[in-house]
Amino acid sequence: MTEVLQGAHGLRIAVIDTDSGFLQVFGKRLERVGWEHRVLASAVPPEQLVSMRLGALVIDLSVLGPQAWDYLERVAAALPGMGIVVCTGGSTVAQRVRALRLGADDWLAKPCHPEELIARIEAVVRRRRRTEGRADAGPVVSGELEIRQDRFQAFVSTASVDLTRREFELLELLSGAEGRVLEREDIYRRVWGYEMARGDRSVDVFVRKLRQKLEKASPGWRYIHTHFGVGYRFAAEPADGDGGCANVPAPEQVPGTAPEPEFEHAL
């Protein structure tokens, strides 16, 4: 492990990568912004990352080989308050979607400009800090659902709904809108941290997955309601009641997302 420490008062991040050219350029930019950073040549145990007290992790999944997906999932579960940005070479839509569903906050393809990578890290960290700032507000209860910001999870009775981090962020945003309809573009901006590209169906896909999990855990209630051509609204309404707008799920998959090839075979 190579360790580089700069800017004691800046953000602390770790970079798992072995690309010397990328590390040299990115490292110089980090020095100028005053961020403290560690360069890791290979995967380290999640508990070691916990001890580093990181604000964010930048990771090139191709460095990890066949263990990449399992490692990403374990790190995301062990450090729910840490931002994770995947920065790697060529990839497929399936791989990007898989990484986001396993807990990554963002994905940026190499070659990339260090300024864009830094901006994406900043956006991820802002979202994490906003979530942490709301964690002391106490649980939100709606219908049978209890949303616990302090645990990044939702429960029905004592059973966890088992949400991914992105799904929880989406639920937290929708439930905090107090019954207002949120536009897709606004949801994407506030959850993903940047502007939604034309034709991007990520919001619809994540809403569909979230809705399925909520309705499986609490079948007597409907929580997320679709407003056609606009966006989504959160309100706990009995399943046999008239919720006003039909719950029509988004398309079953994003084109190109199945099957999911093994990462090391595609890069």
C-alpha cells in the first residue's frame, strides 16, 4: 500500500487503483485542492477502510478481478455513510447498473478529467452529509412503513425491507416531499447528484425496484404513485383504495442490462 497524505483539513478519500498515469494526474489535482488521500494498490478489508474514516472511496473495479462485485457490495454495506465512485475503463450498461445497485454512488469512465471526478466526489459527499444531518430527526412512519435515516433502512414491523443505499436515498427523498409530486429530473438531480441525460431511465428503474420491495413487504398498502409524464409521489394509501393515479411500473429493464457479464471478461 502506498500512502499519500495531503491537506489535513480537507476531505479524506482513498483510491484503489494501479494506473500510474491516472494516479499521478489525479494526485496532483488532489494536492491543489487540499484533500487527504491514500492510494491502495489492491483491495483492503472493509474494516480497514472503516478505520481510515474516509469521506469517499474511488475504485477501479478492473484492479480487483473476479472479486470486484462481491467486494463492492461488502464495502457499501460496511460503510453506508461513505461515498463510492467507480472510475474505470470501458464498460457496459449492465456493469454500470450492477455497480449502482450494489451500492456505488456514481460511475465515471476512464479516460476522464480530474476536475469532473472531483466534482462527482463532491456531489456524492454532499448527499451523504445531507443524509447524516437528517439522521437525528427520528424515524418517519407512513402506513406500515418505518423509515430510519440513522440506519439507512426501512422496516415493516421489525422486518427490514432490505433496500440498497440508492433505493433508500430515493425513498427518503420521496417520503420527505410531504405528498408533493417530484419530477423525474429533480429526483435524478437530487439523488444522483447531476443532471439527467436525455433518455436515461434510471429513475424509473429504481422506482420500480423500490415499489416492488415495499409492496412485497407491506402488500396492504401502496406507497409510490406514478404521475404520467411528470414523476412520482409518495403517500401511504390502502391497496384497495383509490389513490388517484395508477401505479404503472416502469419498463422491466433498461435496454442492454441483461444478461450481466462478468466484469473481468468485459474490460
